[in-house]
Amino acid sequence: MDDFETLYRAMASRDVRFDGRFVVAVTSTGVYCRPSCPSRTPLARNVRFFALSGAAEAAGFRACRRCRPDAAPASPEWRVRGDLVARALRLIADGAVDRDGVAGLARRLSVSERHLHRQLLAEVGAGPQALAVTRRAQVARMLVESSALPMSDVAFAAGYASVRQFNAGMRVAYGCAPSALRRRPADGAGGALTLRLRYREPLPTGPLLAWLAERAVPGVESVRAGRYERTLRLPRGHALVGIGFEPDRPGEALVRLSLADVRDLAAAVERCREILDLDADPATIAADLSADPVLAPLVARAPGLRVPGCADGVEGAARAVLRRHPHALVRLVERYGERFGDRRLFPTPDALARADLGAVGLTGPRADTLRAVAAAVADGALVLDRTADRADTLATLRAIPGIGPSRLAYVARHALGDPDVFPPDPLLRKAVRRLGADPDRWRPWRSYAAGYVHGFAVADRHRP
């Protein structure tokens, strides 16, 4: 984190751009807030700064009920970094500690529990268990506010061992009983949960939804009337998610979730944020990319461009392998995707590894590549999500015949969430030459720069 004076000035400015980057704890009130909280600026001697909400709660502070620091977008720093601490934070947010304990989290990261605790404490000020406790309270609050579930069901769905532990944990985190947080649930049907996920503006929703619509796999996903819908495969069950944007609610995505198991709420929210790249920091990205006079006008025409993610790693890899064969992808889903209501789930790695790919029109090297990737994911040799070690994952993929630079770049950008990948695409290379640009000048945001250059390339191709 920055020095105290810099953070204090940022807090005093009440600039919403700092929300999620750090939280402000006030010793005289015992409350922690967003930097933009409208409350009176506290005296410097009463202020402490923390990188994460979990660290503030571990130090004995509770969340401000006025500015809701727990609802702010996550810090973009942890979303773009690929080191041990960033990967651990993403796994904790996904519910790994509740499912497998701290020991399971450490095994997933291939480190000892002691080393993991030491690293997290040094960087963010709290260990994995404390961060998981905060995440549990935040999930419980989402369920309290967005559903009509009985409080006992909320307690166990959020990961608490008992209703008593739930009540005590919510009082510590929010300073009140859980029932005090309940508001009239948003209109829903069939047990659906309705949430509002916040993001940093701007976000050009038209291009984002157009990108998703162009690549939508029928049966799994669709874009209709400005709303993106798809099935999700989650740790404990399946889900159907619908995401839309309302003009009168800028900075929020309206999400409706139908979950087979409500304990998957946090994991589903993480998938939604990744698919839409909601934790991006468009102001920082725009400032860095606009430093290049070649790219500056492209950024100015479409500020806030996002790099969409993948709902599932093996799905992302299959898309990379079959990018020029979308019909084969559709047939693959129709033949091997499980039914979920009137839709289908994308096939599992096991199903793809055992599939008769010839039956869907895939033969030769392409089929061998897809089968090898799926088998590696199925047996645990390959992890294809944002919690993976990027270097190890890409090294494993390179060893698979048929995974060349273009497919590697697709997986790195969309499945692993690497912000600094410029695909070796002929269309992009031609556009770079026309612009007289050097992609190395766009580090560490080349994944976003590629989106701007692609827009220029498409417009240039249709220019008379």
C-alpha cells in the first residue's frame, strides 16, 4: 500500500475511484469505511488503513452500514496479479476455505499452511482463516438481502457451523443482528436470487454484450434484449444466471441467479464478475494506455473496454481450439453437455476426454489436442482458471501438440485473466503496422490494448 499521507489525502477527497483499493478504519468509532464514505473526515490520529475488509475485521473493526465497504468492487491489484497471494485471495473469495479448509487451500497452492499464512499476513494484514470469516459474513449478507430464506438456511448456506455462530459473526461484522439487514427481497421467481454487482465506471455495455452474443454457444448461453444468460457448473451444483444493465443504475449489474445449492452463491458471483470483467480499473488502464499518442484516440472513443472472461476453464480451452469451428462446439454441447432445465451445461473435462469427437465432426490433430487438454484438466495436471499459476499452466499447455501461440494467448487472456497478452493475430499485426505502434509500450495492459486495436482493425477493414 501507499504511505499514510497519500492514503489520507485520497480518503479526504472522497473519490470513488479509490473504493476497493483500501478501506479506512476509524479507532474512535470502531468502524471501517470506503474511502468515498460521505461521513465526516476523521482526524488522522484516529485512522488506520487496511488493504482488505478482512484485515480490518481481524483487527476488530466492523463495516460501516452507511457506505457498505463490503459491496465495493474488489481491488484490481489482486485481480491482475498472478502470484501466490493473489491466487490465494481469489480461491478464498471462491469459497475454497469453507469447502476444503486452510489445509486444502494450501495444498491447492502447493505451499505449507505456515508459509501461506505468513505471506498473506505480510501483504494484506490477515491470514486465510480471518479472510474466510469475512467472506462468510459477506455471503450471508447477500443472502439476507436478496432472498426470503429463513435465517437458519442462510447461516448454513453461507458456511457457518451453527445459527449461534452466524448471529455472533454478523454482529461482529455489521454491528447488528442479521434480521436488521433484511429488506424486502427483489422480485424473483422459482427461488431466484437477485443481486446488484457494483463495478467501476465507465463500462461500454453494448460492445461487451455484442462480444458475448457473437460467441454464444446455443443451449449454454444467449444474449437477448440486452441481457446475458448462461448455465454455470459450480462446486456443489449448477446454476442459471441472467445479467443485465439498467440505464438508471450506472455502476451496477443486475444479476438473477437460480442455484441448485445456495452454498454456491459466492462462487457464482465470482464467475459473473470474471465473465464481465467487473473488477477492472478502467481509469488506471485508460491513463496508462493513453500515454501512447497512437492508442489515446482509440481509448477516448470507447473508454472502459473490458476483456471478458470464461465461466469454465475447459470451456475456454475448447473455444481456443475450436475458434474457427463454432459448429463443432455446438455439436459437442448438444451431444455431451448435461441437460439443465431447457438448457445445457458445457461438457465436463471427463466427458470431453472420453468423447467420440469424430461423432461431432472433429478428427485428426484438432481432436487430439482437445482430448489431451481435457484429460490433463480431468486428472489435475492442468488448472485452467484464475487461481492457477499462469507460468506453470502455460508451460503445461505448450507441451500439448496443437497448442500454439494463438491458442495460448486466448487461454491466457480469457481463462487465466492475464491483463498483459497481445495475441499473435494477423488482423492485429496488420493494424499495428498501419498504426505505426509498438505493443510493448502498452504493458502491463496489452490484453486491453488488443481490444482497442481490434476495434480499429475492424473499422479499417470496412473503410472505403
